[in-house]
Amino acid sequence: MAQQRISSIEEQVEDWCKRQFANPSDYYTKTQSINPEIEDALKKAPSKQGGTGSNFPDIKCFIETDGLRRIPVMIEVKGTKGDLAKLNEDGSVCNKTAKGEPNYTAISKYAVNGAVHYAHAILEFTESYNEVVAVGVNGYQEKGHGENTYEVSVWYVSKENLLVPKKVADYSDLSFLLRANIGDFLQKIDALSLTKEEIERQKTQLEDDIERKLKALNQKMHDEQGIAVGDRVLLVAGMIMAGLGVEGEVEPLRVEDLRGQTGESSNDGAVFMNKISDYLQKKQLPSEKIKMIKDILNKVFLHSKLEHPVNGESKLKTLYRDVKRDIMPFVNGEMHNLDFTGRLFNVLNEWVDVPDGAENDVVLTPRFVTELMARLCRVNKDSYVWDFATGSAGFLISAMHLMIADAKNKIDSYAERERKISQIKMEQLLGIEKLPDIYMLAVLNMILMQDGSANIIHGNSFEFEGNYEQGKHKGEPFPANVFLLNPPYSADGKGFSFVERALSMMTRGGRAAILIMENAGSGNGLPFTESILKNNTLVASIKMPTDLFIGKASVQTAIYVFDVNTPHDTNSIVKFIDFTNDGYSRQNRKKSSQSVNLRDTDNAKERYDELVNLVLYGNKYLNLLAGCYEEDTISLNGKDWTYGQHRKIDTHPTEADFRKVVQDYLAWKVSEIIKGDKEDGLGKL
């Protein structure tokens, strides 16, 4: 006999939900608009099936408090047993496939998954909302029982938690939404935060998602539009600025605003530049900085012929449609946790030929290395950090994260904490970049970090006088006490010329961490290395993996750590560490994500933590790096800084060495006897 089809009671469940609200005016049905901004976001996001249609939550409402906190609530209803939620083994919402693509099957079938999908749409496509409550409700009838069974699962999704859904609780009804119960409910969601492991996992997931979209965009610009490699970064960066807008002052550029006109002031390129100009003005950047950025972008938006319409549509509009759909949701999300433009640069330039990796001056440092170096310098809320070859500002971003985290941990007052975070962004970070296109990336990156672009300077580090160049401290010395740098290796002293200049300008004590060619410390950095020791102490020499910049440069690097403004004493103990096995396995597959190209195969996180502890606190933390750690002194001649020059090889044989020799000899003797027997015809079958 054919199995009886289980009928859904979804309409009954939806009615049950609605009856729990005091008044019909307290909620919105799937066909009612909760407000224009949220409805627009639900239209822009992919539908539950992955298409271009709109999204229609079954029930929508707000949690509102006397303190003007307003949290959207998206309720998705199902009516079949087993359709409440699809979760992963770790209990997280399963809205992504193993490849990181949206799992539309789960999103459309399960109540919780659909509600979380709506929450993500709101957070990614609105400016006004930083948190959403996602509610999955399912109901069913057990065979032989007349009453319905209802189950309610509530999840909290916020930008502060990197859009990771955190489960609040399971409920028997929706009474937690009633005004009398809101206080207790808010306490629950405010207590939800990500663990360090969840933060790192989500950062990796975000980076993979960004990279996947950027790779697809890059491929399209290469194959379909024939856009030169050097122009791609500028185009995408400019389009992001135009698409950001400034809340209440500059509306983000819409795709429909690009009408394919041919007038000098009305063509699509001019429309972009006008919007970019308005955006930069409202960000209150110095006029010199605005002019610099506009001069760089004019090249691709006004003088590249991409603004010319073909069959009524310019290439700029075609490209912006993709950027708006695939890239802007990341930018509007939680990008202040990532070096977004560093990844943008690396992906969009992956077709650039690097004829001589050692001479390649545009190799951006991976995030896990910039974070390592900031930790080695003990960066905290009171640090003043500068970088004399800032690239896309990856070092400054990593330092800023540590500084803000320290402020949050140590300052209890909300108002005081927010003032300190603003000071960190506006006054405690300074970067200098000479290359115009890379400079613009740094500015964009720091803007995405919530306006930390104040002291990103376009200029020559050797002409920089060490002062603020804008703001209330303009003309005053920047009180740097942390220096982070990955210099151009083709510069004098393999880049140590940058180091000498920066350290000579640091009048306070502090720390410096330099990622540089290792042989710069064995004589190739002279005379700068010798000069540096006159006023600074070498604390540690760390030999880094040879494939650190795989695919971009083949060069052996090291991190040299200094105490600033303390002359090196020949009795000072220097820590020499071989970190060539950092726990990561690397490969360079252009179409693969970071999680494929960079895999933790040997306790990478633990190795990086141990490395920091060894440098800061000494060999009592030695564990995974046993056999790769030496302590020794150096001369003052500036050419004996490398690990290999201080590696101690024990030439005294041990009992284990003796046993191994005997074992090897016996194994050889037995093999010779067996070989002789076979040659005599013995042992044949």
C-alpha cells in the first residue's frame, strides 16, 4: 500500500503565531511592508530558492525599547514534523554547503534556516540595522492525536557577531516578544558573543566568500570586458566608494542611475565621479587627499572608454551591477574585521606576471602575519602605530583590532570606551604609501574600517617629517611607539633604509617588528643594520616559511623584532627561532579559496601563540618549537642576525645515536644475508 502523504498544517501554525500578538497592528504579514528599507533589502537579496525574486517572511515585527533600540524580528513558519531546523554537527545553522555556497535547499525547507536567511538579507542590504532576531516556528500533528504540536527556535544575528547566528533558546510560544518579557529577552541576546575560535572561523569563511566573489568578478573583467589588470583594482575601489553612500547625506549610487548618456557631465563615468566626490567630501577628508583620489580614479572612469554605451549600456554599468550584487553586501557587512582591499588587490592582480619575485615591491602581507607582528610589539589601546610602506594598510588594521579589543576589555564606561575607539582610529594610526593606486586602496580600506583613514599619507617616507598632516594635531609630531613594516626589498639595505629612518624618528621607547629578506640581517642590510644597533636592541630573529608569499614572490624572509631607543648591548640575549614550519600548508591554485590554498595541517594556531610567548616571555613556553629555538648574543657589526648563524649543532653522540647506528648496521647485515641466500637458490618457491 502506498505510504500516506503527510499534509502540512502551515496555515494553522501561522494563525497560531498571529493570535499571540495583542493586536493585529503589532505585526506585519508576508504581503505587508514593515518599512521601505527592510522591504528593499528583502528584494535585493537572493530569494530562498536562490533566484532574483523577493523574500517574503511569514510574519515580521519589531522589538522596541524605551531607549529607542529597534530590532527587526523575522518569523518563518513551517507545518511538517522535522521542518524546524537544519543544523550542522556543531549545532550551527546549515545555510552553506561544504563548498561555501548558499544551501538553498535548507533555506527554503526549514523554518530556522529561512528566518536566518531573511536576517542576513537585512544586515547585508540595509544601513540602519545591526541586529536581527530570527524565529523559526514549526507545527505538526502526531498520528492519532488531534492537537497540534508547536516548536519555536529563536536565533540572534548581528554585525558585531560577524553575522554568525547564535541560538537564544527554544520556546513553547512567542510570549518572549511581549513587552512585559522584552527585558529578560534582551539580556539573553546581549550575553551572546562569539568565542575566539568562532571569530577566527567566521573570518576565514568571510574571506573565502569574498575571495570567491572577487575571483568570479576578476574572471569576468578579463574574459568578457577585456579590462586591463591595472585598471581593475581602481574600478572596483571607486565603485565601492560610490556604492557606500553616507547615511542621511549621500545616497548610494543605484544601478538605474547609470543611464548610458554621452554628455561630458552626464555619461556614466561622470555620474560615478560625482558620487565619489560627494562621498569623499562628506567623509571630511582633506582637500589634497580628495584631489589625489579623484585624479587617480579619473583615469578609469573618464578616460578609459568604459563609460561609452554600447547598445544603450556602458561597461561601467555592466560591471557595477555585478559589484552591487556580489561585493557590496560584504562591504556593508562586517568588513572592519578584515583587510578587504588587500584581498581585493591580490585577487584582481593574480594575472600580473612577476618576473623577479625578489624585486617585487607590491607583495601584501597575509593577515595572520600582520596580526602576529602586532602581537610581538605588545600593541594595546595606548599604542601609536605607524608603517612607512603601508600598502593596503593591513598592518594598521591588525594593530587597530588589538587596540580596540584592549579598550573594550579595560574601559567599563560605554561613553569613554567609544571616545577612546574614535581616538584610536583618528589619531593613533599613521601610514605612508608612495604608489598612487596602492595609496588609494589604503584609504579605502581604512574608510571601510569606520573612518580610520585620517592619517594615511600619500608621499615618500624619506621626505616625511614625522608629523600629523591633518586634524587638530596637524603639524605636531606623531608620538609613535610601535613600528610595523614589510618594506620594498629592492630599496637600499634590502629595505632596512626604511627601518633606520623610522626608528630614528621615534623619540619614545617602544617596539618594532620588520618582515624583510632574511639575508638583510647577514650583511646585505649594511650599513643600516649596524647603524640601527646604536640606538635599538635586537630582541628576536624569526626565520619565516619560504613559501609565505607563494605565487607572488619566492624569497626567504625573517621577522626582526627591536626594542626602540635602547642601544644594543653585546651581552643582550637575542632569541633566534626557526619558524619555517608554522603549521600551515600552502599551495597556489588561482581558482581555489584561501581555505584550500592555506590549510592548518600542524597546529598552526598553537604554533603562532607559542611563537609570541617565546619572544615576549622566554623559553619556559617552548613546546612545539623545541629544536627550533636558540638564545645567543650578537656583535654590533649588523651582519650576524640570522637563525642559521646561531644554530647550535650538538656533535656529541648519545646512546640513542649509538642504538640507531647498530640498528642500521644489523638491518644492512640481514639484508645482505638474505640477498646471498637468494643468489644461492635458497628460499625459492
